[in-house]
Amino acid sequence: MTHEQIFRRGFDRGYEAAGNCQYVWASPDGDEVEALLSEAVAAEENARQFTPFEFLAKELNDSEDCEDAWDTFESGVSSGISAGAKDRLEVKSR
């Protein structure tokens, strides 16, 4: 896989996590953005425990530079969560 493909796989997972997670619209201090980001990160991390994630993990681990592949993937996940949360909160505010 190329770096672009690895990043995109991470981005898609993060975006989906932010779009699909169930969360309380505000954290105890009233910050709904932080509440959504926290829930999305937890949801994405939890999803790594299930099939088919282990196939992706094997691909990343078998990469020539697996540390770089994982860093690229994690960067994609983070960017996807941020983009998904932004889109979700924009829809909510309409």
C-alpha cells in the first residue's frame, strides 16, 4: 500500500467513527466538541478488536517500514475523526 492509501484507510475509519458513535451532546464542562472527539477516539480504538481490522494490521506490520506505516495510518485516523466531528456538528447546528 502507498502512504496515500494507508492515510485514506485511517481517515475513513476515523471519519466513520465520528459519524457513527453515540455520545452525550455535552461533556460535564459543556464542551460538545471534546465529548464527540473523545467518544470517536474510543469507538475507533474499540473497533480495532474486531475483524476485519487484524487484516489491515497485518498489512501495516508487513510493510517495509511498519513504524512509518502505522504513523501514517494514525495520522489518517486523527484527521478523519476531526473531519467527521466537524461535519457532524455542522449538521447538528442547522
